[in-house]
Amino acid sequence: MDAADTTAGYRRSTGSRRGEARRQDLLRRVTDDLAVNGLADFSLRRAARSAGTTHKVLLYYFDGVEDLLKQAVFELRGRRIDNALTAAQGSGRPAPQTLADRVRAIWPILMGEETGLRRVLDQAIGLAMYDPVRYAELGQGATKQYLPSLLSLCPEGWSDQRKLEVAEMILATLRGFVVDRATGNGDLSGADAGFEALARALEREEAADA
């Protein structure tokens, strides 16, 4: 990304409904471009071209290129979460009744979702690992964004602490499988086997309540 793009000299208040609608439209256009073309060579000028505007207009609505990137990644991650929750809720079929089955329902979404979305989110985590000072929010934001959805999949009768412990375990384990997929040259057998072990562990956790 261009160092010159990190300035935000044109930033002003966008608190009106019209201003917020315009900001959301620009963000959607940039997010769509990011999903197709990835993070490589992402800059304010590229974002402006994809949004059909100028970099000065983007600086009116966003605090520089890194703020725009963070918000676009947040939007893409939201799409992944929406798809996963739809699957966990049954998506036109009877809804899964156990935590293990809900997690099984989201597994194909995480592993088989559209290539562009998956690639960009993988790249975002890579950036957070490569430069944790500059891109910390791309990693920390992922945890904050995923956890509420995983908590919502847990049985209602569980304590908040138990839900948090199990949701954290699910998130950490699924992240490991995603990395394995990204570095395994298309071989998903190891991740699939590990996922089934996770599902069985969740079944045992729920069985402890019986």
C-alpha cells in the first residue's frame, strides 16, 4: 500500500443520513473490488477507481487507506458470518439441534466459500501476523467479530463462562484448519479428520449435561 495514502487531510464529519448512505455505498464498492482482486497492491487510488470516485472523496469519508481496508475486511468477514449463521439455522431445512451439528453445518461454508472472499480474509490474517503493530486490528477484529456468532450457537442453558470457553476453543481450532487448508495444496483430508474430532469433542461436552 502507498505510504502517501495514509494521510487523512480531507476527513470531515459525515454524521448525516445522506452522508452515511454515501459512505456505505463507497464501502460496498471497495469491498466488492477487494473480494475479486485481493489485497495485493491495494491503495487509496485503486479503491477510488473501484468506487468510481477520487481519493479525495474517500478521504472525506474514511481515515485513510488503512481505515478503509479495515472496514472493507470487516464487511467481507460479515458476509462469511452471515453465510455461516444461515447454514447453522437450517437454511430452509430443519435447524440443527445440537452445537456439534451447528458447527458441522458451518464447516462446508468455511471451507468451500467463494474463492475471493476466502483469499482476502486469509491475506488479512497474514498481514496481522506479518506486521502486528500496523495491522493488529485485522487479527483482533476477527476474534471480536466471530466470537458473538459462536457464542450464539452454544446451548442456552450453559453459563456465560462455559459458552466463552467452548466458543474460544471452536474459533482457535477452526482457524488452525483454515491455515492447514491454505498451506496444504488442496488436500483437505487432515483438516476434515481434525474437524470430526472437534465435532465429537463437542458432542461429549453436550452429553455431560444429560
